[in-house]
Amino acid sequence: MPKVTFIHRDKPAQTVEFEHGKLEYLGHGLPESFLDVAMNFGIHLEHACGGSCACTTCHLIIRKGMENLSDMEEVEADRLDTAWELTTSSRLGCQAVIKGDVVAEFPMYTRNYVQEGGAIQLGQPEVKEKDPKGDEVRS
Ligand code: FES
């Protein structure tokens, strides 16, 4: 049973285990990918494109167990090239299929090309405030 640890920046790590072939497939990402596992265990992993390898919001940095993941296909490599905070250990959570124990860390930022304007998505939505003249300013 693969053990999957998700390291968050702002809360304790979460570790889950699953049995191959026993997860309910919820239709997002490849079966038994990080995204599929996260959704089965109620762990929030952004997936703006629905797991179709079109955004990079599911970007994860693999800290252990890279050899326990499926090989990277060209479509994932091409999309991953556009990810914020790209590392040599980066994978897309919707495309990397888990075959053994792994530890993955959420990056500080993700880039969401699906959102209008292709904005960089931080941990929290951008909140706009108004200055004394009534013009919007960034908070
Ligand atoms: Fe969009 Fe993985 S969810 S690329």
C-alpha cells in the first residue's frame, strides 16, 4: 500500500495510504495520481483545469520517492515548463501516478492559466481595497 505524504506550507503534513485498484475514481487527473489520491482523502489540491494537464495549479515538488512515480509524458513536461517555482523534482499532481511511497510538497505559488488574465494564484484570493479617492488598490 503506497504511503503518500503531502507537505503543506501553512499546516501540518498529511499522510495517507491507499491500496492499488481500490480508490474510487472521481474523474479528475489520472487514476491513482496525486490529484486522485488527494480527492479521495479530502486533501485540497488545486486543479483548475480539472486534471487535464492544462494549468499547473496541481504542481507539486517531490521530496522523496520520485522513482515511485510514473514516467513523465511529453505533455506533462511541456505544461510543467510553465509552472511557477519549477524545480528538477517538480511534477504535475494530476499526471504523476503513484506506484509506491512518496513525499510531495506544495510549492509557495501556483500559476493558473485557466483564470481570466492568466494571473498568478497565491494561497489566498487577491483582496482589493479602495484608497480615500475610491480607486482600487492592492491590499
Ligand atoms: Fe491542471 Fe493538473 S490540474 S494541470
